[in-house]
Amino acid sequence: MGSSAALRTSSGVAPAMRRFYFPAVFILLFALSLAAFWDNLATDVGQPSNGDPKMLVHAFFAASWMLALVLQASFIRAGNVRLHRKLGTAGFVAAIGITASTLYLFVAKWKGWALMEPEVKANRLLLPAFAVFILLAYRNRRRPDVHKRLVLAGTLFLLEPILARLYDPYLVPVLPDAVNRWDAVAYLVYLASTWSAFYLSLFAYDRVTLRRIHPVSLTGFAMAIAINLYAYLG
């Protein structure tokens, strides 16, 4: 019974996960990004940030990065490695643009470390982690198992601003009043749960396709936990 179950896993679930997991995750991240910034795109286009050059530059690179992830994963799923590699350089440029533009925003809004909210501190520390992971992904582009996990883990370091923009307009109105009275705690639970869910899905992918948790997956999750703990408790 055990060997037949393992055979079914290796012949059915594992190939399907190899083909669809990363495209599905990157499409989900792209969709969450669109939902998070939908007001900028459609419902409140007159807001000040839409006329701020530094915000527009940052938004351009962030959108380019998310779109590149979807296209890159789709090319691999379709077996078009040539297009994947061609777009890879553009994606790497977008990652550089995200890093530089976000760093500029941090400098422009700098008020001193002690005055920052914990999530702002965390994002300042997660940015260099993103940059390092994407640089390592580029250096390991000939090692697909390492490369794609570095790209995903690095992208997940940028998740908090997206989740923050989703929380108030989409979740607060449908949460019970008893939960909303504990808004700060509820937000932290939501943030930790969503972040963890992405990493747990990656662990599940690893277990099905490799029968072990990949070191990159573990390292990304451990770094996300350590940075956030330092920012919130340090």
C-alpha cells in the first residue's frame, strides 16, 4: 500500500506540482499586488502618490518585477527556456530598480530608527535580504532548483506592503467587531499567517518533488522570521 501510494505521488502529483506550482504562486502574488494597489490604478487615480515621481518610478519597477515573474514561470511551464532566459535579464534590471527606488523612498522618509513603526523597520531590513536573494538567484540561474526558490523567497520578503494595503479595505469590513477591537494583534496574526502559508506551500512543494525541504526554502523562512522578530521585539 505504501509503495503504491508513493508511486502514484511520483507519477501524478509531483510532475503536476513541478509544472504548476511556481506559475500559480506568482500569478497569486501578481493578483494580490493588483488588488492591493487597485485604488492607485482605478478607483482613486487622483491621489497624491500618483503624481509623485519617486512613487511612480517605484511602482513601475515593482509592477515590472511581478509581471516578469508570471511570464518567466509561464515560459518555463511551456518549455520555452530561450524566452525565459531573454526575459531574465529584464527581470534582474527590474529587481535592481525595486531595490534602488525603495532605498530612495526609505531615505526620503527617514525619521530615525527609534521613531519607526516595527513593520517599517522590518521592511528596511527585508529590502537588502531581497537584493541578496535575487543576486544569488541570478548567479545560480543555471541551477533551476536553487534559482527559482531564491526568486520566490526573495519576492516574499517584499510581501508586507502588499498585505498591509489589502488588510483595511478588504478584511476589516468583513471581520467581526470583536476581532477589529484588537486591530493591532489581528493584523499581526493575519500577516504572520499569510506569510507562513506561502512558505508552508513551498515546503509542501519541496516534500512532494524532492522528499525533503530545500535549504533555500528553510533559509528564506528563517530569515523572514528572524528579521520580523528583531523589528517587532528588538
